Amino acid sequence: MEQYDGTTRRRILQAGAGAVVAAGVSTAGTTAARATTSSGRVDTEHPRFTVAVVPDTQYQFDQDRGDAAPLTATFEYLVEQRAAENLVFVAHLGDVVENALPEEFAQADPVFKVLDRARMPYSVLAGNHDIDGSKTDDARGDSAYLRTFGPQRFRRMTTYGGSTANGYNSYHVFRAAGRQWLLLAMDWRPSDASFAWARSVIAAHPRLPVILTTHELVYADSGVAELSGHGNRVWDQLVKDNDQIFLTLNGHFWPSGRLTRQNAAGNDVHLHLANYQDRYYGGSGMVRLYHFDLARNTIDVETIAPWILGQKPGERNELAEGEIELTDDVNRFSVPIDFEQRFARFAPVAVRPARPARQLVIPGTAAYWRFDGAVTDRVVDHSGQGNHLTRVQLAGELPSASTEFHPDQPGHASWLFPGGKNPARGGYLKTADNAPLNALTFRGGYTIEAFVKLADDGQDHAWEGLISRLGTGRDAGKTGDDPDEPVVKLGFSGGRQVQWAVYPVDRNTTFTNWGHEQVAGRWFHLAVVNDGRHSTVYVDSSELLRNPATRSSGLATAGRPWLVGAGHYANTVDQGFAGHIGEVRIVSRALKPSEFLNA
């Protein structure tokens, strides 16, 4: 409701100032009746989901001067887009109405029933315009707000967790991205007892990330927010020492802004202010959409006005045209958050239990090596085919045992290979000269997979090999392209792009599959699958793009050993691999992604 200025820090809005008064008050019940059911279901396991945030709608419910149409349109839009946006929750930030009058809440009530009828989970909290702002919540008693948006309204929601005894503070737990999230809805000027209640709620849900919604916390004069006087109290009593709170949302002040502040645990807390009541038509029912993307470790935020968006372009007035979407960096932005790291202190990602090697020896397994123990001169082939590996040392450091591993990896360890080139250094492993694997051509198809984490992208590691087969194209009777190239090589370009380059049995030239650039320092699962006709590369079970359409079958061989942790040119190992290798499996048939080691 209020805006800070540079002199007094607070300016009380005069009655009617800044508001755009509609010609009449809409009949919200008639309009709201159009949205009676949800148009789609959300996917609570998908890593991308949306939380909608609706701030200060008070000018839309201002005695006989408001208009319920904008907020009605917003709620109808959210219901219609529920499945498309994977919208899991709607949070109102307070100041629902202007004067806390029963007749104003009577206007607002049917608009919120748009969400009720659609069974859309939502929360509402009291702003200073919704109640007697001179009293704290535990001294306030009954009010028109409480009769409209008290606990009785939310008890049927599956997300509703409970409220303070007076009904003015509540919490919800919703599921999204395969986990539960806690949202606190704290009212205007919570009492010490209410803060204690909020702390107890968080303590009762010790593994849940927490979003705090409240009416006042930060204000902003130029996009960069800072704590208000009351905001300092909220920070000290609730946010600072509760590491689970990673995001706070408030209205009350304008213009919008944001602030990132470290809590007592040294972790970032993102404090966001959104309020549009000072803009055209009392904010036009604007809504903030927080698009969480746990796969990208990002929250993408956008601000739109569905009421204006739904108007015919030729019928929008000049002021409305500028309010369809706010694209400045205060209202449209992205927040990078490494969710796993941020929540690790209280909600670590469950590590998949280790699986014994025997469970992964499926029909057709030609070789299966796990680097889950001390570095030794010999690595056992768990397939039972006798394709054991022997360590070969180049110049420099030896490989070392590591406790790091891919979270879906069957074995819970890896080896760190400290390889490089100019000169060739590090260490690698190879099969024996008479190993059965050396002679296999895999004409009926094959799958080669590994768990990998690349070291940095220095040029010492450009064109490094991960898995290869000794012998050149010339050695296998191939004369096309560069016959000094290996008959088989799975490695990475100077730009860390996956490269699968082979001489097939039935071709005289090399065939190459290309992948995209891999991020150094991040584990991934890599698989090459050939069905006897075509080869396809997968990263983390996702099919990549640049797979040749030309038919190719099998792998040419000169009957020489396979190498793990090195590539070669003209049969000379020119560098060792740099990074972690968890395990490698070779299967003499095409596997589906559901059969991969990370399945």
C-alpha cells in the first residue's frame, strides 16, 4: 500500500491518489462462474513447476470505486494455464481490499471462488488495509478478513497445514519437482507469539525448503531492495537463523525490487518485492509467475496482466498496451540457484543405494569394469568373460582412488585420472593382448556406456580419449579418410564435445557421432548404442542430435587391446584422460535407455 521516498522513508497514500477508477463495479460472481473446474492436472514429479504470486489488489475492491474484472481474469487465466505452466500454487501477498469493509470482502469473495471451484491451492494473508493495522494479530480478534479468508476457507485444501490459533497466520505444504515445499503466509505485523509459531512449523518440517510470504519485508527505491524497519524484525526473528527459508515474497511498497542477503548459515536468501497497485488500473490484476526449473538450477520470473492480455489488440487503450507484460530487469529476471547445494544442509538429495556388480551383468555383457576401490595394477572384468584391465603408467602422477560418484551410479566410487599431453602423462588401462573382447566385431549391435566427470577444459585435455581400441584403420584393412586414426574411439573434442568415431565393419571410411559440449566438473552418464544399422549417442539417457543417418554395422578390429582412459593416433598413446571414471560396461546388443546403468 505504501511507498518509501527519500525524505520521510514512508509516504501515506492519500485516498484516491494513483488509482484508476473504472466506470462501474463488475459483478464478480457472474464473471467468476465461467471457471468452474481445472483445465488440466499438474505433474508433481516434473523438475519444472510454477508458483503464481498476486500482490496488493486493494484498488479493485475499494467500496464502490473498484472493479473485480482484472483479478477475475487473472485467476481464470491461472486455472486455464494450470497444466501448461505446471502451476502448483497461488500466493496472495495481502491488501486484498482497500478499507477492510465487509462489503469489500463480499466483492472479493466470489473472485477467489474461481480458485476454489478449480481446486487450485492458494494462500491469502492480511495486509494493513485488510484489518485494523494498529493491532498485532494476536490482539486483533474477529474481522471481516478473518470471516472471509480465515482457516475455514482453506481446511479442504490438500496443501493446508494449519494456522495460528487466531487464524491470521497459516502454512501450506505442496509437492513439486518430486519433493515437498513449505509456504508460510504471515500476516501484517505478526506478534512474537506468531513468529514462535512459524519457527515451530519450520522445526516440524526440518527437511522442507521454505518460501516465506508476508505483507511487509523489503522496500525498493530503484530496484535494489533493503529491509524496512519491520522487515529487520522479520529477518531477525524468523529468516536469519532458519536456513530452510531461501525465498521471501512481499508486497505493500512500490516500486518492485529485490535483494539477496546471506543468512546465519552463510547461504543466500532471495528477498523479492512485487506490487503494482500504483500502475494503470490499480495494477490491472498483474501476477508474478515464478517458474522453478530444478534441471537448470534456475527460477525464471515474469510479470504479466492476463486481463489486458485477453483483450482484443485493437480494443486496448494506450495505457493498457504498456502493461501487458513488464520486461524490465526488476520484473522479468532469472535467479540462479543450485538447489541441491542450497538444500544440502537440511534436505540432502538421497543417494541411490549401491548395487552389486552381479546385478548389472545382463545378457550380452561383454565387459564390465568398476573403479570402486583402491588403485591397483589390475581391474577385474565382472562380466565373467575374462577381459580384465591392466594399468599402464605414462609420465607424471598415477590415477588415484576417489569417493566421488554419479548419484545414479551402481558403484559408489571412482578413479581420478590426472592425464594430459605434451608430454603424454597420467595412466590408463588396457585389456590383455589375448582378451576375448579384442576380437569381437559386434555386428548385431552394441552398447558402450560409462559414468564420467571431466576435468577442466585446458588444451592439455583437447581431443582426449575415454575408451578406444588399439589398432588403426590401416591395421584393420581400411583405407578411407585418415587410416592412422583409431578403429574405435570414444572421446572429447577441444570443446569437450562428445565424439564417437569408428571404422564400421562394413565401411571403408570412418563414421562419427557428435554430442554437445559437456560441463567440466559435473558427472554424467554416457552411452553409445548401435542396433546393427545406426549408432546413437545418449547423455544422461537423453538422445543427442548429430547421429549419422547412413547405415553402419559393427566395429572393425585389428585384434588388439581396448584402452580405458586414453586415446591414440597411429597406435601411439599421446595423452592420458583427465577426470573421473566411475564404471564402464560393454554389451553386445542395443540397450534401451531403461536398461542403462543409470536406469
